[in-house]
Amino acid sequence: MGTTRAALTETDIRALVRGPTEDERAAVAHRLCRRIDAGISDDDREAANEVLRLMAADAAELVRRALAVTLKNSPALPRDVALKLARDVDSVAGPVLSFSPVFTDDDLVEVVRASSTLKQLAIARREMLSDQVTSAIVDHGAEEAVKAAVANDNAAFSERSLKAAVEKFAKSEGVTTAMAYRKVLPISISERLVDLVADRVRQHLVDKHQLSPETAIHIALGARERATMDLVDQAGRAADMRAFTAHLHKQERLTASLLLRAVAHGHLNFFEWAVAELAGVQHHRVWLMIHDAGPLGFRAIYERAALPPRLFPAFRAGVDTFHALQLEGGQLSTAKFQERMLQRFLTQPNSGGRDDADYLLEKMDRLGQAKPVQKARAIA
């Protein structure tokens, strides 16, 4: 250990071994660890590691904690020493479990399976976590550890693990809310969460733009049709409308009623993608057929999508109204545009069934349009 003593000083090493008080030994441990972390020669490495093993075996918790805190971020900490510290009391294990880069995923999984909630929490809050480790946290971790892991956007989760967490902690507001605030979620998980999180969380996600509009739309997939359509109103035109409509189709939610409500609110982009999904035709071809000035294109694609023949006049009226408003031009806000769309749509003959009319009337009531409401009720 001669060369290492030159680097660390023989006096320091003697003080570490024979120091009369734990405070003195802890101070020496801190000083030696800083020197080791600053860099030593390869020839001195093994001797320095032996010094660190002495610290890890010290009877005084203060000395062991000095080692853990000083080298918590250091690659110079030997893996066997890190594992020994990880099995120590929480105050010693916490720093290395939170930060040390020397652990393997298998090491962290083993600690999660066998350790206290505080140690699980330390791992859950690490800067990066693989899906192997998060899976272990979901399967074996306490509720607080799972909450911390799902709140950690740098923690990778498989869809299986997220689904398991939702099922296991469905009644935990902390876990479900933390999951709802993740930047990215599979559609199946968002769909499940919408029935579990509080209204304020759903509103916050949409109104405060904490998630992308696409993800906000996905969160609404588990809600009834009106809630889905209302969220489409707020989120606007989603960039991944193809994925949105494909998922709705898979869940048998691309109903004629939902599509009619969308058209009545001017969401022609959603309607186009929905018809493309139902008809199995590329979107650009559907767009041409819906917006073609001729009388046959729209009806042909409508029939291919297997939408109800009795509602075709209502859809035709909605599309024509959309075109008429476009031709009029002018700078209408979204709210004004929808107001005009609803007025014209509801005063057309054959503009849908009573349920659809009642829904649209409810929207118009909020816009304060009393006269069109009365006329539409007479038509319905």
C-alpha cells in the first residue's frame, strides 16, 4: 500500500483505523474519499479499494455515511462496496441507491425485492431507470415507491408494468395522478386513467397544457361520446388523428352519433379521418370525395363506411354548411364559427335524431342562442 499511502498519506489511513472518536474517523473518511474520487493511478486502485472496504466495515454509522455521501456519484466506488452500503441502514444506503452509477439493473432489482420502503424510494427517484427495474418496483414496491417511479419521467415503463400499477393501485389517488402527469402514456393506460383520476386532473391536463393535445385527447377515450367530443373541442386538431380514430374504431366508438356531433361543431378533419378508418380508404382520397362539389363522391364514401342511410341528409347538410361558411370568409373566432355552424345545422331539415339535436341544443344554450334553439326543437 506504499504508493497509495503517498497519495492518501499514511497519517490519514492510521487515523481512519485508529481514530479515537467516530467524528474524527468520519472526517478522515470524507477527506480520503475526496482524494480517491479526484483520481488515483491504476497501480494504487486496489489499495485504495481496500481503504474503502475498511470504511464500509467501520462500526460507526457516521463513518459509513461519510463514505456513502462523498462517493454517491463516483464511478470510483467499487461495486462490492456499493452493494455492502446498499444493505446498510437507510441513512447509509440512501445516497448510493439514489445516485451511484456502479449498480447494475439486477443489483437494483434485488434491492427492491428485499428492502425497506425508503430504499425502494431512493431507487425510484434515480435519474434514469430501466423498465426492468420499474417492473420490479411495481411488482414488489410499496405504494410510495410506485408513486415516485411513475412520477419520474426518466423512468422507463413497459405497458405491462403501467397496466399492473393501475390495477394494483387503482384506489390510490397519488399513484393515478402521478401517472396521469407522465409526458407519454400508451393509449390503453390513458383510457383506464380517465375513469380513476379526479376531474381537476383531467382539466389541468387539458387547460394548462401539461400534456400534448394528442395525449389529452387520448385521456378522454374512456369517457362517453359527449365527453370525448368536448375534449376534442378543447384540444383542437390533433396531429395524430389517425391513431385517435383507429383506436376509437377498435373500441367500437366511431358511431354515427359521434361523427354527426363532430360535423356539427366543424371538426371536419376528425370526420374525414373517421370515415377513412371506417371505409378502409386512404385519407387523401376520402378528403376528395367528401369535399367534391359533385353529388356522388360523398354519398359513395359514406355508404362504403357503412354509416346509416337515414342520417346522410344530416351529414350532407353539415358539410355544405361548413363549405358555405368557408366561402363567406371573414375572421371568425372558433367560438363564433361553431355558433354559426350550429345555427345553420339545426335549421336544416333532417338534421339528425332527437338525441343529437338535444345535445347540440344544449351547446347552443350555453352560447345564448334562444331563437335557433326554439326552431330546432320544432324540427326535431
